[in-house]
Amino acid sequence: MKMKRLFGALMAGALALSMVACTGNGGTTTPATTEEKKPETTVEATTETTEPAETVEETTEPAETTSDQISLSMWCIATESDSNRASYEKAIAEMAENHPEINFTWEAFENQSYKTKIKAAVQANELPDIFFTWSCAFLGDFVAADKVYCLDEVYENYKDELPEVMLGNTTYNGKHYGVPLTMNIVGLFANMDLLAQVGYDEIPGTYDEFIECCDALKAAGIIPFGCAGKETWCVTEYLESVIEKSIGADALNDVFVNGATWNNQGIADAVDTFQGLVNNGYFDPSGVGLTNDEVKNNFIAGKYAFYMNGTWNCADFAKEEGLNVKVSEFPVINADQAKLGQLIGGPSDTLAVAASSPNAAVAADYAMELGKLICHYGYLDGCGLPAWTPYGDTSEINPLTQAVAEICANADTYVLFGDTAMSADDANTYLSYVDLVYGCQVDGKGFIEGLSSDIR
Amino acid sequence: MKKTDTKAVIKQESVTEKAPKPVAQVFIWIFLIFWTLLNLFPIYFMFTFSLKSNAEIFGENIIGLPKEWLWSNYSTAMNTGKMWLYFLNSILVTVAAIAISIMAGMMATYAITRIKWKMSKLTNAFFMLGLTIPIQASIVPVYVILSKASKVPGLNMIFGLNRYTTLIIPYAAFSLSMAILICTGFMTEIPFDLDEAATIDGCGFFRTFFKIILPLMKPAVSTVGIYSFLQCWNEFMFANVFISDSVHRTLPVGIKELSGQHTTNWGPIGAALVIATFPTLIAYLFLSKKIQASFIAGAVKG
Amino acid sequence: MKNVKKWFAIIVFLLPGLLLFIGILIAPIAVSAYRSLFDWDGFTEGTFIWFKNYKELFTSKSIMFGNALKNSLILAFFSVFVQLPIALGLALLLGRKIKGEKFFLSIFFMPVLISTVVIGQLWLKIYNPDYGLINQLLDLLHLENLKHVWVAEVEPIGIFKNVPFLKNIPIALGSIIVPTIWQYVGYHMLLMYAGVKGVSTDLREAAMLDGATAGQIDRYIVIPTIKPIIRVSVIFAVTGSLKTYDLVRILTNGGPFQKTQVPSTLLEDMLFLRNRYGMGSTISVMLILLCFAFALVITAVFRERDK
């Protein structure tokens, strides 16, 4: 009985407390809102520019403040656990030094949930001044809705440092809308210790040797490939490479980006080739039920000989002691149509400026400079390859990233990841067909027929 | 398969219980202990998970005790972002949302159950509609409403984006239907003579509510509290979309900060989840008698 | 005069609730209902297309709404016919003044309090094809042929092969159903336990004196008395199943081949992955209508039985 009364009192207390807390909250936010109404900051910007008093950690506000302070805000996905975090921090610190007149605030969100968040923000017209986005279709939808500020004017000042070819994925109707950061390609990672067990000290260079190597591995009881079937993008890393090395980069690019028909016998044959690899038992049969985290850990633990995935893994693999990894590109399957130097990947991580920003022109300039620095530091940290012309001392970069840089230096054509290149709806239709291919539910013929009828 | 077994066991129990046959008793106890272990296991799993490295979590040692007790996972979790602040924010938002939904729910219930008018049944059914609405469907429309509100001078002082109220008000709204459902049960139990006596004494509706009804509704407070707590504490969707500054961020979104785009260290995530869950569990154990009593009260009345 | 006062009171008392409810729940749904008539990506203008989204929803082979709906109905079926009986059994058992009653009650409710992320991770470890507990156990028992890649297989579950309604449940769906049911047994058990405790002891004792067994007391006295609670539980179980989301996302993410999608995950995919805001709105309207319809049907069924 006593207990009951005590609890009642507790609850009542909590209730009262919460009321106080509520009004207390109202009270603390009041000064902020009145400040927001000061003439120098425009009203639209107020919701994102956080109250100066409260932005303790994330603000890199310089000591000296002038009366013409401009507030800029940015959203990105460089959470504290993300490998890009350090490069963002260094770049932003440097920007704060160079631009004391700008009061810059930034917030980082988790990758998957950010996709929901940014789309909802576009729909509600609540974008921050600068935001992280993925290139091609993801940004393209926002551009089509007139939500993104055009960077053509600003780009003139950065032409020398940022080759125009790097802007291909963020150019719509001939206009530039994005600042590329680092770029990544699909790499064929190989566990050299496992390869040595079957007598290879290099990754086989031709497709026939490659298949021989896989057979030898299989015979030795080593699983050649690990691939996470629960995350279909991981399957595309394999499938797209096989298709590209069969029909050539230009043909694949036409299908992904330029609206060429999926009804292409070459693609059907390539899909059958890929399925042949699956049916030959080169892939871990458990893979269909695994996430990429699990597969990647299996590779690190020495369960697979090969792992095809983005080159963002370089830094992680280089860090693992006792893991002897090399990286190369997938061998050419059909030399009549494809050749080495045709890669899957390209600049995808991008910064963009909101058209609704009251200081869009300033933000655009800021985003360019910031992008350059993030790219620079990101490259030094081994998070990816630079979209901007690299500068400074790059000899300390981990050997895997350097190997990738070499591959890219000899690159001929890039085809962006299919699910990034296609519009959101098409990309998911495509992914569901890739899923069916990996599960051997459709063959190459079914794949091209299904896609040509379901897409466009 | 497990399920059918247990079902069979229960059935057998219920038939043979009367004459307490030792065999039946043994079966009951084996089953109860088995089910207890099944329900305690996740807690053990969560705790050991939080002290392991990725290598152990993914394959080396999934259910054993950690080979190396990585307490550093906890400091990583706590030093990422402003985890303590997120924790406090979560408490603040949850408690405030519960308080508002209780108050609004009780008032609405009073109007529905204790004042006689034609449309009261219909109004009640209208509120019950809320039990069926999926949270995903309302994200963007609510976001637009909040965004519009934050541009109205005056209104934006209490309501808009990036405030505590941004979450408190939607959470309270989504808990409201359940609150009314529960309060209706409690309130119809209170004898109607009380109202009549109060009216004769010259009390109006308001004094009757505040002086007579409200004090009798205390048990409802904790009942509604539990249901609303279950709804608000782990809510992720709204918190992710509506809050864009880390100052007002809540725990479920904060925990997500621990995963990176391409690499995720799961140990600290486990640690953060322990930090998010254990206080609830401990509070629950301490208050479990009372909480169960009121949960039960909700059920009986509901 | 009195009437004016009364209506004034009604309005004041309802106002906070109605404001919250209409502003945050009803208005958005009204917007969704309106948007469901558009072919709209959420960003640009959108075209008004009447009910074409609804038609596409039920006819399109690539959206597979019918399959998603079927999955959630299967889940509802198991929830009502497996989860609730277990919960009822536990509630009746604990209602008999067993030793450690309160202890068991507390423990059995715990999974409800634990974040679904943890529950999901735990079951992923249980299901893992290589080192997962189930497959390791099967290895130990030399039942290798029963091993599966649990969360990723579409083959029908063996033991249901000859049951008409259940014969096509993919293994992957089964692997979602088990943890979902397990997690919320405690929730329903506690609801029902409340009812069981509400049955007057006099009635029990009287029946006992008449020589009724505990089973008979449960069957003829307790269960009929707690019928209203069972009804509430059934409604929660069915509407809850229609709205399932978390564990599906974590365990299978709708795969393999979209076979384990449920309406909520499909809805989210449409809204935020495929940029088909109009279609997403259509799904949410359908979901609300279905939940409401089921609640009405269940209420009607219980009323019919009472007669």
C-alpha cells in the first residue's frame, strides 16, 4: 500500500517536473527565436542555423566576429564513426581559419537514415545551405525539382583544380550542380596468402587464368568469392564488372545512363557468365543470407580468396595486420568489346547547395573550397581517390589506395554504379532483378526481358 | 516446432493440474524455467555483445563470454557525439509526451464518458482511428506542418522544427488514442453518483473534473505511462527527420551515429544499446509490481 | 443556458485532444489520401490520375502488394493462433498462485522492453548460416540435411507442406514470424493475466468445492470472463501484424526477391527509396482502411459469439 502511494507521488512528481521542463524549454528557446528575427539573418534560414549559444561542439566559430557574419549550415553523413570523419574535421577547421566571416555549422547523420531525411527535407523545403548527396539520379531528382543551386559561375574559379570530366555525374542539361569529393571504383581484392596456397603470387591477369585459379581454390577447399546477398548492391559490384568486361564500358553506360534498351544479347550472355560462376560453386552458398558487414569480416578472417567491393575498403584492409591483400581490376572476358582500364565507379559523394539558401552564392563558393579540402584530406587518409587534382605529399598513403590510384591513372572509361546512375524507381527495379539473378531465379534472357519491360 | 511443443505442454497442464501429480508439476517447472531462460537470454546476449570486438561478434565467439572484455566500447559509445545529452533529451521528450497525452487524454475522456451528448460515441470511435495509423505514412505531411509552423512568428517560439516540442507534440498525439482507450476504462468505473453530488453542491464541469475525477484517476497515470513509454522511447523515424541539430537529438538517432557509411564497429553500438535499455530494465524491475498492476489495470479497464 | 454551459465544457475538454489528434494524425492522413490520387515523386508538381495508383497497387507484378498483404495476414494468423494461446496458457498458469508468480511475470515481460535492434541482432546470430545457433545445433545432432540459410530461402516450410493455407510460407518468412511472436508473448500474457486475476476467488473456490479440476475452472469460468480482454488482444495482434516493420527490416529487409515484404516496408520503400510518393500514400491509405476494417470485423465476431 505504501509502495503504491510512493509510486503515485513519484509519478505525480515526474508529471509536474515534465511540465516545468516543458515551459523551461520554451523559456530557453525564446531568446534564440528573438535573435533569429534580427534583421541581418533572413527568416528562411532561421530553422537550420542553430542558436549560437547551443552549438558548442560542432561550430567552428572563429574568435573574431565581424558585423557582416554570414551563417551557413551543412548536413553530411560523416558521423564520428565514419572513416571520412577526420578529413571533414580537418577541412572544416581549415575553412574556419580562412573564412572568419562565415559562421559555419554542420551536422552528421547516419548513412541509411540520411537518405530518408534528405528526401523528406527536400519535400518540405527544409534543406540546409550545403548538403551531402550522391551524384547522378539521386541529386538529379532534386535538380529536376529546382531545389539545387547551379554552380556554373563558381566553377569558373576552380577550373584548374577540378577537371571538368569529374563533373560528368553532376551535370544536368549542361549545367553543373555538384562538388565532387572523393571517388571510388570497384576493386577485386585478393587474399594473397590464400592464393599462395594454390601457387599464385599475383592476381591472375586474364579471365582464363582467373577461372583456373578459382578452380584450384575450390579444389583446395577455399571459397573463391564472398558476396552479401542481403544487400543487393554488393551483388551489383560483381555483376556489373562482369557485364562491363563482356560488352564494354560504352555499351553498359548507354544502358545505364543514356536510355539504351536493356534488350541486349551481350548483357544476357554476361549475366549467364556470372550465373555460371555462381553455379560452379565459386560463391559462398551462405552469402545469400549475409550482410556486407558479415561478408567483409569473413574476408578479413581469411574465409574467402576474393572480395569484389568498393575501394573505400582499402584503408580498412591496409589496417589489418597479418592480412596480405592485393587489389586489381576484374580481368577482361570478351577482348573484342572490352578492355582493361574500363572501370565501374566514379565520383559519387558530392556536396550541393540548396536553391533556397539565402546566401546561395557564398555557400556555393564555400562548398567548392570545402569540397577540395575534404577530397584532399580524404585521399591522404585512404578513404578514396581524389576527384580534385591532388597536391601535397601523397607518399604516406596506404599501399592499397596507391595501387588503386595507379589503376585509375591508366583508366579509360568509368561507368557509375548502376543503382546510383538510374533514377530511384528504376534502380530498385534493377536491384530486384539482380537479386533474382544471384538467387538463380531468372537467367540472362529473363533478366534482359524483364528489365526492358519493367523499366521505362 | 518449439511453439507446438510448448502449447502441448500447457494444454496438458491445464487438464491434469487439479490432482497435483508430480509428473505434471515437473513438466510445469521445466517449461517455466525453459521459458525464463529464453527470455533472459537476450539480456545476457546484449551485455556480452557490448564488450566484444567485431571479430568476436561476427563468428569467432558469438554467444560466449567475451575473450577480451572491451570496456572501451562503453567509453567509445559515450564519447561519440553527445550521448549523455541524447539520453537526457530522450527522457525529457518521453516524459513530456507522456504527460501531455495523459492530460489531453483524460480531458477528452471526461467529455466523452461523463458529459451526456449525442456525438460522444462517434467522437470516441474517431479517436480510436489513431490506433490504426502507421507512423511512416505521416512523416512528410507532419514535417510540412512543422516547417510551416516554424515560419509563423509567435507560434515558432513553442512549435516548429529543432525544438523539444517538435518531438513531444507528435509523440503525445500518437499516444493519445491509447491513452483515451485506457482512461475510458478507468473513468467509467468511477460511480456517476459522485458527479451528481458534486453538481448538487454547485460544482461546474471544471471543478468536478479537477477536484473529484482527476484525483481518482491516479492509477491510470502509470498505466498510460507504460504504454506511451513503449511507444516513444525507441521511436526513430520522427526523431531522425524532424530534428536536425545535435542539441535536440534523441538516443535512437544518436546510437545510429555509431555506424559509419562503409564500416561499422558493432561493439560500441551494443554498449549504447545497453545504456539505452538497462535503465529501463532496472526501473522496470524496481517498479515491476506497480507497473504490472497498472498495466493490468489498463487491460481490465481497456 | 445550461446547454450553453455544457457545450462550452465539452468543447474545452475536447480541444487539446482534438487539436493534437487532428493536427498530427488526421490532417496528414487527409493529405495522404489526396496525394494517393497523384502520380508524384514528392519533389515536382505531379499529375492527377484519379485511382490509377490503387489499380496499379493491386495489379502490378513488380510491387507485389498482394504478397506483402498476405505475409502480414500470415503473421496475424500465427499471432492469433500461436502467440495468443501461449500467452493465455502462461497467464492461466501464473494465475494459479504458482510459486514465484511475480518473478516469472517480470521476466516474461522483459523482451517487450528490449529494443528491437537488439532482438534483431540476436536472431541474426541465431539464424546465421555458418556459426548460427540453429545450424550448429543441427550439426551436433547430425541433422545436416535440415540446415538452411534461414533468412534467405524461399522454399516452403517442410512441416506445413500439406496444410492448405500455410503450404506456401517461405522459410525466410518463417524466420521473421518466430521472433516476432516470441517477443510479444509477454505483452499479451500480461494483459490476460490481469483478466485472470480479476476473476473473483469466491467463484473459483465454489467451483473447486464442486469438484472441478483446474483445467475445467479455466475452461468454463476464467476464459469466458476474460473474453473482452482476449478481444482487445486479438485486435492488437492483428493490427500490430499489419503494421509490423522493425524485425522485417533487420532480418530480411523484404528479401529474398521481395518475398518477405510487408505493407509497412513496402510503404517506406515507395516513399523514400523509389521516390513514388503517390503510390506510398496509396499504400498507407489501404493500410489504415484494412486495420480499421479488421478491428470492426473482430469486434463483430466476438459479439456474434456472445449471442
